Amino acid sequence: MMDPLLPRRVEILSVAEEVQNVFTLDLRPPPDYGPFEAGQFNMLYVPGAGQAAISVSGDPRDKTRLRHTIRREGNVTSLLQAKQVADHIGLRGPFGQGWPLAAAEGGDLLLLGGGIGLAPLRPALYQALAHRERFHRISLLIGARSPEQLLYYPELQHWADEGSLELQVCVDSASATWRGRVGVITDLIPEAEFDPQQVTVLMCGPEIMQRFSVRKLRGLGVKGEAMYLSLERHMQCAVGLCGHCQLGPQFVCRDGPVFPLGKIEPYLMTGEF
Amino acid sequence: MYLWSTQQLQALIDLLRARDYDVIGPAVRDDSLHYERIDSLPVGWGDRQDAGHYQLRERADQSRFGYNLGAATWKQFLFPPRETLFRVRDGDFVNCREAPQKMAFLGVRPCELAAIALQDRVFTEDPVEPGYLARRKDLLLIAVNCSQAAPTCFCASTGDGPEVNAELPTDLVLTECEPADPYYLVEALTQRGQDLLEEVGGSQAPASARQTVDRLMDATREQLTRALDTEELPGLLLGALDHPHWDDLAQRCLACGNCTQVCPTCFCSTAEDHTDPITVEVRHNRRWDSCFTQGHSYLTGSVVHRSVRSRYRQWLTHKLASWVAQFGRSGCTGCGRCITWCPVAIDLTVETEALRAAP
């Protein structure tokens, strides 16, 4: 019998810094690793330290590597960053429900990414851009603490330059040399190009950003059914057994991390729930 | 239905032990009632319980099941408080789940059977937890109908007692009669139970046996003083997340987690690594956790459930509301342990009523 709690040993292919305190870790997929859906996550395990739930941030079509973009936050993520090429770690996954890209076909796509929240959105972008003709307008709004913290910026700028998507950026604070916007991501929403009746919204970022973005989008006439949020909670077992990641009746690890707003709205909007 | 003497009850234990079963049952130790490996049943023990109060007492009779529930649950044998899930040896992940010893639980109350059925849903449906399944697969269950209720019991409200119903997973059901010089009415609910019944022997119960059981169960129902109104409860609790009564609760709750540790259905666990300093072998261990701890809702350097208010709200809304969506029914079987073992006597039946009232 498959033990859902037993990791598999995987080899590290590369460790590369993205921005300060954020790095991308590529792993060689185990032979029986199934295809992952954009928005799903893996459990990465450093023996002696523990496990961390990390979204897959690479292209779902790339079978040669499993890419994770990780913010160094605690013990496990610090040890992951210190790993070398050809080292081994433990892996379980993929887990959870991904982004419902098929549901967005034929309409506009609006993506909102705050900070490291951009990482789980990137596989959805790869997928959408690979079938660009299936979507009308694609808008990507991103927020970061500072210009130096903007994740994947050259890649995103390239997509914007070639006209594949509309990109808007804002930062919390910046030096005088920054020519872009300073502010919060919700300020960008009214300026983005989308039809509120024909849009599907995918968002990931700090919970406070998600709460305010939901309100702003509703105010513009976007229906709750068109909004999907990727949430973060304390995922330990990743299969709905350990109980830590619950949000009301939902196990974020198994029923999410991507949820249609309707399944979580009252709980998301309640502080400390 | 069969009629057994106390000797035949003992013969059942002996028979199971001869067949390599660990017979797990009630035992008196440290002024309390525990479940552990036994070779005979304790005689003449009862208890006094109320909110925040438990006291073992000696009865003046020969009863084998004259107490209600202690702090211990059967959960500890199927979902152990500590368990090594795997080891990491020379970089390899080694599954170290051991082949379990066959177990027979003797003296399982109806509310406890319902709790086992609930944990079966948690651990054997989606996903299958291989350790739990291995221990559960050959488990023999011998239940006891409750011939008395404690003041903390409210099993009738949750539909789980005081009598074993045929939907509960059990092989045999005993009813203790005439505690001064007890005999037992015994029914088999499975073929395995029927085989045991015939091997132990005993006489056919008289035609009036069914009425005897009914009369005893009616008397127990009469003793049930507590009740939990479950009508529309999930929607009501999840719709009352901002009710001021949560603040009132937070004034009293110590966030000690006793309620979660004695609850027969709570399933939260956490995992931690232990590295042997000599061999550098890592053991990945799982242990019971509680939603009252700070670490339970840890989230990237912070905590979601910072206040005691939010932790109690998580426990109560999960147990009585979210369970229904997650596992098809409430996570409470009316055993009352969380009431007895709460050091400040918080009673979820009372608190739930307060949350029903308009703020």
C-alpha cells in the first residue's frame, strides 16, 4: 500500500537566488511522479529538520525538473537554500486542487500576485500563454515590498513586451530612482483591462491583500463565482489527516489550496479563523 | 441472545488470550480507570463525575461495568499518541511501521464505538493511513450497553447511546444485569462474534431477555440529565463566528487542551524529527496535537489563532459543525469527557446553548 506520509528521495538539480531571501530550487522528478496541475504544491522534507509545503512554480509541461520558488522563512527553508547541486532531500506530492484555467477560457483572465504569491501563479501563466488564443485579455497585477523584491521581473516584462499580457506593478516603498507605482495592489485593479462580466480572477498573496482585492473586485461588478484564491495555512501532512490547515470545513491542503471564493468567503473574512 | 455468568465472561478473556489477542480493557490504576492490556476485569468499581470533577469509588456490588468513562480512550491503541512514521538511514527513507499485535477491545461503550466508527472515516477513507488500517483491520470489538449514565453523559442527544445500535462496528454486545451478583446478556452482531459466543457457551437467554435489556436502557435514558440540541447546529455555529459569547468563553478557558486529549474523535497530530547523535539516524515521529496550542495554527513566522477565543472557537466549530461537512456527521458522540476533564468545568452543551441565543 502507498503510504501518503512517506517521502521519496529526490536529487537537487539547481539552487538559484531570485531576489533577496527568495530562491528557486529545481528537483529531478521521481520516476512515478504524476503530472502536476498549475497551483498544486509539494511537501519538501529536510531530514532532521522537517517539512514545508511549497507550490510548484515551474512549467507543467517541463517533465525534466520540478521547480519551486521559496521564501526563506524558517528552519526548513533556510536549510533548503543551503543545499548544493546533487544533494538529496525528501519529496511528497503533488497535492491539492489547482487553478481552474479551463473555466476561464473564452473570457478575460486577471491574475493578482502579492510577493511570493506569484510563485503558484506562474504555472498558470505558462499554461495560459501556451494556449494564448483560448483567452481574451490577460492581465497580471503584482505587488512587492520594494522594486528589488519583484519576482520573475525580466520574464514577466518579456511577456508584456511581446504583447502576450498586460503587466502592472506596484511596490510598498521605493527609492527615488523608481519610476513605477508605490501603493497597494488594489489600486491597480480599476485600471486593469478586463470585462467584469467575462473575467476569471486568480489571486495569491497575503490574506489581507486577498480580502481587500475581493471587496474591490466585487465593487467593480465581478461575481464571486469568478474569483479563485490560493490560500496558505499550516500544511503538515498535506492529505487532510493532521488537522492544522483547516479553514472552517475546508482542509486547505486537500480541498485547496485553490478555492472558489464561495467556499471560503465567510471564513476568510473572519479574523483569526 | 445468550446468558453468561461472570465465569463465562472470564472464559472469553482466556480464550482470546490463548488466540494471541492482546485483550485491552478497563483497569484501575492511580485512582482512575484506564484502558490497558488485562487478564481479568476489575470488580466493584464505580465513579462520580460532573463538570470538572472525577472520582473513582468502590461499589457495594460485584459489577464489572459499574462505572462510566475515565479519561482514557480506545483511540490510543488505533492512533497512538506517539508513533514513528519512518526513519532516514544513510539518506534513504525507511518505512518502519511495524506489523501490529492483534487486539480485542473489551468493554467499549456505545459512544466509544461511534467514536471508533468516526475515526475509521478519518483514517481509512481518503486517504488511507496504513498504520491505522493495519491495527484496525483485525480488531475485535466487544461492546457493553450502559446500565447507568454519568451526569456528564449526553449520548442520547447525539444518537450514539446508551444502547449499541446494530449500525455500530462491534462483534459482541454485553448487557450487565443484577450487579449484586451479575450475569450478562450477550448478542453477536458479526459471524466472528457468533463463533466466539458459541465457543464460550452459556445458556440461551430466556424469552424475556429483550425486555430486560429494554428496561435497563430506559432506566439509563431516564438518568441522562444533560442534552445537546443538535438541530441546525452546523449552520448556526458557523454563522455565529462573531458572537460575543466567544469572548465570555475566552475569559474562562485556560487553553490547556485537556478536552482535545480526552476526546475520542479528535485526530490532530504533528510531526517532528529526532536525530540520534551517534548514528545520525533520523526518526520522523508523529504525536497527538491540540488546536489549543499556539503551534497548531503556525503560519510563516506568525500564528492564525492568536487568542484563546479563536482557539476555543476552532475546537467547538470543528467538532460540532465542520465535522458534518468533512465526515458526514458531527464529531461529538456525547461521551462527556471534555466536560469532566475541563479544569474550569466548561460544558459544551451549555456553551452551545448560549451561542444559540441572539447576541
